[in-house]
Amino acid sequence: MTSGRPITEADLHAYVDQALDAPRRAEVQAYLDQHPEIARRVAAEARQRGDLRAAFAAIAEEPVPATLSLAQLIDRRSRIVGGGDPDGAAGGAGGNAPRGIDGHYRPRRPAWQLAIAAVVLVGLGGLGGWAARGATRPGNGIAALAQEATDSYRVYAPDRVHPVELRAVDQGALIAWVSDRLAHPVSVPDLTKAGFRFMGGRVVVTAHGPAGLLMYDDDRGTRMVMLVRPMAVERDTAMSAHASGSVRGFSWARRGVGYSVVAEASADRLHPLADEVRRQTDAGVPG
Amino acid sequence: MHDLQAAVEPLIPALRRYARALLRDRAAADDLVHDCLERTISRWHQRRGDGDARAWVFAILHNLAMNRLRQRARRGAHVALDDADDPALARPPAQEDQLRHGDLVRALAELPADQRSVLLLVAVEDLSYAEAARVLDVPIGTVMSRLSRARERLHRLMDDLPASARPNRLRSVP
């Protein structure tokens, strides 16, 4: 007992766990030599530790399954955040790119996307400045709805923390909430056959009152947003296409309810989705 | 991103082991590790800058595991305690060892979750007592007392169960 410190239970555990430095270990060893009862207990605990390690050792030697590939998880996260194109060459170092709450895993974006994003950020807040293909004023009709859907998409689709307020598992509560706020029964179109899963949704603000936002994503992390709200004007309007930068959409109105389907996807990919949403919502509209 | 990968990737085998030792179900354990890695990626920037990624990642996994075990308990799901091929054991070692290890794993499952966690983190995963305290979010003194109780109780359970004369206990059925 060169240090003079009494041997504690913690010392005995640390002895078993081989966590003592050499001088203290020698002191504990000397103590155990003089106390065979305690030495037997400590030896049993050391055996138990060895057995536990042996019992579980093989698990850590298994090859790690592909689903737990860290590189893929990081990559997938970047794609989800980026809403698509992971092939950009720019490192995302520019200050104007949309980013999540944590800025560490911003997707790599090509420079042209950064430029568009900058323009969009400058333009946010000015609904009045937008003109559909430079032809019609947004007003209160379909063009306004299209802009609101595009704005909502830009705000919520890149959000990695709370893209939706109620998730798909709470679909019942979400439908009740949105239907109540819109004073109109809303249903959730099933787009699984088109490869898009329902993620959830929320109520969002527009210049024309509350709107329901439903979000979907596909296996590649591409997110798609559907906005629905009552229409004061242009209450029955054929589907029209619109685009703002890389964000495309299809919007229409049926029996006083406007719908807009928006994503960063090609028109070829998005159009059939919009048709399917229209087919299902039409089926749900009372004749 | 590179520092995340460098720090966390080497931990994955140990994370799988800890998860499986707690849940005793390979698929459920790997699901848990998957969730843990996703959270690790999304919260990486939030960790304290002390460089100790291991305790931090283990804490995420531990909290997920405790939630999962609580869900199971609420649903009344019973984990089979006496499966001949215990899923916690990845592959059969030598026959005699297998028997003893099987007994040990079953006895471990009878410990309260807080004692089992401490023992696994310290004895199997080689976390220091301070790291275990961080993972479990308890004072280090609590780690020591839980460790003490866990070792004593496991020892007693094993003593009560001589492998040669051990009758097959019945699995609890809901």
C-alpha cells in the first residue's frame, strides 16, 4: 500500500475492467493477495467479464450490412436535402444556397442553382412581382396558387428537420386539421404506384388564407408538394404548367378548390403525377 | 463530413453489438443502429467539441434502445428468453462455450435495463466509467453502484443455473 489510499469498491471494479494504472493495480493486487475471499469474488467477476465479451464478440466481427453504410446514409441525406441532383460540381460553399438548420451537410449544388437560389431569395416576399410566363398577373387565381405552391415547396421541401408538421402516421389528424381550416374535405392522394410515398403535411399561410400542404417523396429523395386551397376566382380551371427556375408545377381548380403539384422534377415526370392527383381528387369531389 | 465518417464508421460494429445485446433481435437491433446513424449525421454539428464521438454516439443509440424497450413493454411484447439459438449470439462457438454463453446471455436479460446497460458498456464495449456516465446521463457514482449490483446479480443468476442441471424454463406467453 505505497500510496496509503484505502482500496475502494471502485478500485476493485476498475481492476476487473483493467482500467487501473500500473501502480494502483499493484496496490490492489497486493490487497487481494491478503484477502482471499475478496480475491475469489474479483476473480469470478473477471471471468464473468471475459465470458460476456466472448458471448458477444462475434457480432462485432460480422460484416456490416449495406443498410448501415455510413457513406450511403450521408449521401442519401445530401440528396434528400438537395431535393434531387447530387451531381453538382460546386462544393456548396456559396453563402446564398438554401440550407437546413445545420449547415454542415448542404448538398453540393451546381453554380447555376446557387444563382437561381439567390434570385429566388431576393424575390421571396414579393408575390406581386411574379408573372406567369410574363403574360398574366398572379392576381387571386391559378397563377397565384401556382406561386404559393412554389414558395411553399421552396420553404418546406429542403427542410430536413420538420418538412411536415404531421407525419403520414398521423394522416387522420392531418386530414381533419386541414379539412377544418379549409372548411372543405381534403383527402390524401395515394401516389405509391407512381413511386411517391406520402410523408405528411401541414397548414401553410398564403395571401389567400390557409392552404393545405401535402408532401411526398420517392426512393431517390425527390420531394413533391401538393398545395390545396379554396379558390375565390378561377374556380374551375384546366390544368396549366408553370416553372420557376428548376421548380416545376401543374395547377388547376375544380369546383372551387385549387390544386397545385410542385417539384424539382422534369415535366415528363411531374405531369403524370398531377394527372393522378387530379383523377383521385376528382373522384373524391361530390358530384 | 469526413471527420464524421472517420470518427463514426469504426464504431458501427460495436454499435450493432450493443444494440443486439439490448434488444436480442438482429433485425430490430440493426434498425436501431440505422436510426442512430441517421441521427448522428443530422446532429453531428451539435455535439460538444470535445472530440469524444464514441460516448456521444453511444448515448444516441442507448436512448433509442431504451425507447424501443419501453414501447415493447407497453405493447406487452415478450422476448423469448429461451430460444435455443439465441439471436444475440451471432454464430455458435464450441458446444460447451455455447451453453455457458447462452446461459449468460439469458441471465443478462433478467437484469434491470439500467444494470444491463452499464455492464455492457463497461465490460463489453470498453467505455470508461466517465464515458458510461455520459451515455447514461447519470453521475459516475451511479454508474459504479449499478455496475456493482449488475455484477453481483449476474453472478448469482449464473450460480443458480448450473448448465448441466438446468431445466428448460418456460417462455412467458402473453
